[in-house]
Amino acid sequence: MEIELKCLSESDNLSDLSIKKVDWDVVIDGESQQVVAIDDRPHGEGSSYGLNCYYVYPLDEVMSIDNLTPYWGIKGGVSWGIHFEYNNYYRAGNGFTKQDEIREGGQCWITRNGEKFYEVSGRKHEYALAKAQTLIVEIEESGWGFFNRNWEKNFIGRKVYYNNQPAKIERICEGQGAMIIVPDGIEAFEPQVWQIDENESKEECMAENGLSVKADIFSPHIWWFRE
């Protein structure tokens, strides 16, 4: 079956069309865009879009025929990147290394629309870049909603499981790829074995460590989908 493409034109009246806003966080040349889907006006076919009916206009403007542009950018909208910086650091001599020394190090971040989003551990760029590339694929395939414009606000209050215990996200640690998680419907989190000191009880450990935890977004202890 042949599909007829019919791009938006100046003769169209926007009020006569079915237009749906899409919450992708698209930035073009540093300017935030609003994505809309206009099912009646597909402008292309192929790639990951199938039948492409997406258009954009500047977020700070009112939508009009004049400012709507067909969108063939990244599906989901967010431009992910990797930033690595080499740096030297001072290491004082200790029991193993008597002499003070200067060592080579590095810091790596995954960026989201050009801003630091997640710090990747790894001093050598070969390892850090490979790890960052893998994590970006996990982000894109996760379904967690990192491509939404207000993903931080959407995460607040989200119900998850932490170590099989009911929890919710209290806040996001900006630029770190981490979040603060608190118990939800239970008094405190059960402590992990490594948290319990031999001189304290389980209850004392829960009171000290069980009211909130700082968790990495990739933590294997988090299950994201809880009703």
C-alpha cells in the first residue's frame, strides 16, 4: 500500500488539524524546541520513525504555520554526549610509597544536551569512554523517561523497589546521576550486612542508615517499576 505524504503547508489551518504535544527535550543550536505530532501531515517515511509526522517550533514562541519545521532529528530528542578531562593530582607518600608523587588522572561525564548528567568512574580515557558508551545505550533503552524535558520533576515521588523493599524517589542529585531514595510505607530500610557493626543491633543500624539512601541510577539494587 502506497502512503501519501502531505507535509504541512501555508494553506493549512492549524485549528483543523489533530496536533499532539510530545514531551521530548529537543535542543537545536542551543534553543529548546517543542515537538508536536501532526498525524494528518506526515512529511517523511523511514529510519526509526516509520511514518514521520513530527514537527518542532521554538519553545518560547506560540505555535504557528510560520515557525513549524519538519523534525528528522534524534528520536526521543535528547543529544547524549561524552566529555573527558585529563588532570594531574598529588599523592603523598605512605607506607608503601615513601616518596610524594604526581599522578595522571581523568574525569569522564555523560552529557545530556551539552550539560553534565552522569559522572563515569575511570581514570583512563579508553576505559571511561567505552563504559560511557555502554551506559548511554542503557539509558536510551531503559524506558525510564530521561528523554523528557522535565524528567527530574517526573521522577520525584516515583515508586520503586530498593533491595526488594518499597521505596520512592525523594530528590535528584543534579549532575551526578544519583538520587535520594526513602522508604515508602515502611518505617526504615532493612540494613545490608556490610552496614551492621558488630557492636550495634539491627534496629540501631536501621535508625542510623535506613531512613534514606543515595543510589546510582544504574544501581542493581533498584527495581524501577512498582505500581
